[in-house]
Amino acid sequence: MPRPRKTFGAPRPWPSLETVWGGVGRGREQPITGFLSGDELYFKDVSKRKKVMEKNGNNRKLRVCVATCNRADYSKLAPIMFGIKTEPEFFELDVVVLGSHLIDDYGNTYRMIEQDDFDINTRLHTIVRGEDEAAMVESVGLALVKLPDVLNRLKPDIMIVHGDRFDALALATSAALMNIRILHIEGGEVSGTIDDSIRHAITKLAHYHVCCTRSAEQHLISMCEDHDRILLAGCPSYDKLLSAKNKDYMSVIRMWLGDDVKSKDYIVALQHPVTTDIKHSIKMFELTLDALISFNKRTLVLFPNIDAGSKEMVRVMRKKGIEHHPNFRAVKHVPFDQFIQLVAHAGCMIGNSSCGVREVGAFGTPVINLGTRQIGRETGENVLHVRDADTQDKILQALHLQFGKQYPCSKIYGDGNAVPRILKFLKSIDLQEPLQKKFCFPPVKENISQDIDHILETLSALAVDLGGTNLRVAIVGMKGEIVKKYTQFNPKTYEERINLILQMCVEAAAEAVKLNCRILGVGISTGGRVNPREGIVLHSTKLIQEWNSVDLRTPLSDTLHLPVWVDNDGNCAAMAERKFGQGKGLENFVTLITGTGIGGGIIHQHELIHGSSFCAAELGHLVVSLDGPDCSCGSHGCIEAYASGMALQREAKKLHDEDLLLVEGMSVPKDEAVGALHLIQAAKLGNAKAQSILRTAGTALGLGVVNILHTMNPSLVILSGVLASHYIHIVKDVIRQQALSSVQDVDVVVSDLVDPALLGAASMVLDYTTRRIY
């Protein structure tokens, strides 16, 4: 059995291997247990501390270097620094300031350290301006170049590093390579961005750990950190937070927001860029500001931190006139004492700062957490998550839900006694112990060999395409390769059709095992209006009979025991282009299918548009003529009435009946129906009437594309289907003649996908079942 870990007060039981290695779950709110108070903070045997000091050499004081990089980490480190300063008989304090503390654009926040009466031993200018990914890397490099001289001069016994910033990674790397012990504050936590990777990297470099929650402690244990070197203390900032609310807060509110603002009637906004998705986070910030403008409450907006993307966020603020808007106060920095008062008495806090999900819970202030930056944090019930903050309306609705509420105060992150625990922990450090870290690895089971077939198994989807003529099922791999395809005529009745679908899918699933393909799910592409949320065909096209109000998901899921997705064939074609075709990586594009009918799909901001009643992208029914031919939808003059395969077949029959279709070199067998392909063949062989019909059809399609360009302004239009290559040049000519000059440069291309409907059906499965977060 492992030995119990060191604690301050009554010993806690060693967690079982099942608990440590089986994973630790996180509830919505898990109050900290295990914090100790009163006399328990001291060792039962006080002489042990004296022995440690004697070991360290003639009662020598512990030389502690605290390095602070920005306003956020100073709010956590300052209480520890004050604590160290009050015990000069045990500690010597050296303060190193670097990072954004020393930049005017971020408030020159080193001044608040001086105002707190701390002597700054070293100021290091380590930030390379640019506020992009490269600048962050260069800043880490610059810090690594400058820090060795500082550490050689100060020669600290231990360096205290906080959190998960790139500056902190440089500090930990330098100290570890120079054999200086590291105490890491707030390790083991989970947020949801690159900060996680940096935080865990610092954990691996650090020799001692101070964590804030029981879950964080368990994470550190699961990461093989030495149990004896982990202290569950709580967040140091809570030592100040929990005694701060009763101060004269109205003077602070008036100072920052104006004399006419009342308590609980204003908003504090603090939003930072997400370095792993800068473009999206800037868009989300723009939506946030739009929502706040519409909400029409006095708002204190703090400038973002120095991460990549912050410069663009500031540009968004200035573009929207936030600094001069009567409802907004935009500031670079608020001293922590005053910031506490502001968030404690706010009607709401909004953004993606860790402060919102951590510190603000101590006051029960409503918080709206936007996006993924804090997605893994433990939170109190005061936090409303808007993870997909992709519309102004979502954010505005969240503001209406949260503003002005009062929630119970949460103590997930601390009970106000973190600093005394940390000081006792520092005093217990034995400098004579070996510097080399020890990791507590779990017992390793005997190596179990893996079957090579399992390793080489191909992740695949079953794709179903319900067309007007044929029913097709295919096994499709991750890269869009069609491993095997099955084709049958589409039956005319519901019973025959559903039975054939089930039969073909069961056969394909069985064949997939032989082909070493692991089927992840079933995707179905069908004509008509589809509710993809329920997997129901609402209304079908006239080409597929008895196909209204049909639940496709339930029978397939029950039979195959697999998840099932269903969507319209036009939408599937667009999804195929997004994943496998020419729309890959594009934010906005439109796909037009030219086949038996005319359909399409719209991708806007990387997402497929379904519409409020699942009727979006019925592009074939755009009207291009008020007195045009009748359309199958009941209207007339639609694109489909001119340019679809059915429309061309209609015109071909007319010509054939009048003996005007066939030209030299052409023949139509008696048992073969005249169709669109015969019209195209005749046009190629010089039939002037056939050429005129094709030109009219292409012009109608071109006018539809012009309307799409004027309405959606996509960056690309993709023509798909058997007729696309015959229309492409006419469509481009119409765009040159009819479209506004601002959209004439939009590219129109022919799809290079052979089976867009099947690939789109497969993409629904592969996108959903292989992503980590739903």
C-alpha cells in the first residue's frame, strides 16, 4: 500500500488506484472539502519545522522569488507576497516583474506593485509586440534569453510561478534548467484552450504544487505528481475577496461608471482572444459588443490581455465607437481592490475571463461565460455558459436571463485561508532533499498485444442516397473514398422502399466487417424538405412517392443499432463540398445541384443553413421569369422549370415530336425515351434549336446565380450534377452581363466530386462521430 501523503492537520486517506486512474468527474459545483482551519494549520509537532530550517543551514531564511507577468496573476500572487513580507524571520522576498506589466497599452500595471510597497528587484521587458502567434513565441524566447542573468544574480531557493500564461512557461523553463525549485500556483485545473497545455507543461516542470480545488488536486495526482508535494489550499485571491464586499463600493462604482449608476444596474465585460481560434473569437467579441449595445445598460469594458488577437479585438472596439459611446466605459486596467467591488455589485459580468468563473462566484454575481476559453472550469450556479456564441440574439437572450439576478455565494475555489496554508507549506520545504522530481506512476499491467486488423480498421460511414430513380448505399471512408457501393431501383411504395433500405444497409454493414471497416453511423440524403433534428422527411418531391412525414431515423437506428442522420440532398451536396471538395476551408459558399431537379445548399460562417422551417436553399425555385413555364412546385418561371433535367427532357420531347431534334449522326432507339442527354447531343452536333434551348436554360440558371450573389455574397459558387459542365460558361457570361461589379469576381466552378449526395450523407456521420466536443 502507498504511504499517506503529507497534510496540515488530520491526515487524509490515500485515494484508491481506481479513483486516481479511473478518471475524476467534474460536477457543476463541487465545494472544496479538505481545507483546514485554526490550529490545524500548524504541524502537530512544531519542532519539525525548526528541524527543517536547521537542515537548510543555520536557520537560513528561505529566499523566495515571486515573478509576476500581468494584472491577473498579480491578483493571486499579491496575497502570498504580503504573507511572506509579514514573516521576515523566515523569508526573503525578491520580486521580478515582466510581461505586460511594463507596457503602457496594458496600463503599466507594475505601478500597482509599487503602490503595494513592494520593492521590484528586476524589471524585464520581454514582450515582442505584434499580438499574434509569432509574437507570443518570440516573447517566450526573449524571456528565456534574459532570465538566466536575473536568476544567477538573485539565486533564489524557490520561485513561485502562477497559472498558465506563456510568460510563466518561460519562467518555469528557466528555473527548472537552472536547478531552482518551482512552486506552481493553480496547477491541475482545466479550462479549454492552449492554456491547458501550458499549465500542464508547467506542472511537469514544477517541484511543488498549490491547487485550488479537490478536482485539481486529483488531476495532479493523475498526472503522476508526488502526493507529498501537493497542497490543496484554495485560491489566494479568495483571502481578499471574502472580506471585501462591505467596503464603500458606491464611490468605486461612481469613479469608473459615473455618478448616475446604481448598484446591480451595470455590466462588467472582460473578453480575451482564444489563441487556438483567433478569427472566431474576434467575431464573437463583435457579437458581444453588438448585444451589449442593444441591451442598453451602462457597461465597463476592460481591454483584452496581450495574447495573439488582442490587437484585432481593440480594433473592433474602436470600430464600434465603444470608447466614445455614452453607455460604455473602456479601460485598460482597474486595480484589483476596486475591480472586486465592481464585480461584486454588478448586475452581470460577461466575457471569457477566468475571473468570471472563479472569483465572481464568491459574490453570487450572475456571469455569462462565452465560448470555449473556460469550458472545462468548475463553476458555481451563477455561471451561464454560451459555448456557441455565434449570434447576437443568443448573447442578448443570455443577458436578459442573467442580468440583475442574485445567486448563492460559491466557495468552490477557496474559503479565505489559502495564504496561511501556503506559508506553512513553504516552511516545510527541505532544501537538502534531492532536487530531481519523482513521479508516482501507476502500476503497469502486462503488455497485451493488439490485433493488427483492429489497428488497421478503417473508420467509415454508411451513406444512403434516395434519388428519384435509384436507391444507393455506400461504405465511405474518412477521406471520402467509396469503399463499396450498392445500387437498386427506388421502389414506388413506402413499404417496399423502407424494406429495401433496411435490407441494403444490413448487407452493407455485414460486408463492412469483411472489408475491415468500422461503421460509425448512417447518413441519409433524400429529396424533399427534411427535419434533420428529428430525422423525418416532412414533404417529398413528386419524384419520390409516398414519402411525406416519414421517420427514417427510428427504423434504421433500431435495426442497425447505430446513430442515424438525415438531410436534404442539396444540403448533403454542400456538406460534401465542405468536407471533401472545393468548399473545404471556406467560410461562405453556395452549392447548386443540376440534375433531375435543381437543388442546393448554403454554407455560411462554416455552418449549413437550414432555415426556420427547414426550407432554406430551395434554389431551384427562385423565380427568374414572371411568365415562364410551369414548375413542379405549382408556380411558374422557376429555375427548375428551365434548367433541370426534367425541363430539358420536356423540350427534347417537343422537338422530337416535331421531328426537329435529330440531326445527322444521331439516332434514338424506339424502346428508349427521349431525354436531356439527347438534347445536349443534338446541340453539340449543331442543332440550332437545341442550342437555343440550352442557352435559355443556362441563362435562367445564371440569373439565379446572380440573385444568389446579390443576396448571400458568397466567396464561391459550386455547380454540381450531370448538367453542371454544360451550363458553366453560360452562367459566367450572365454574371458578367447582369451582376453588380462588386460580385463579378466571385468564382463559379464545377464540382469535382463524383457522388456528392453519398459523400454529403457520409460527412454528417464522420463530422459528428469523430469530433471530441459535441
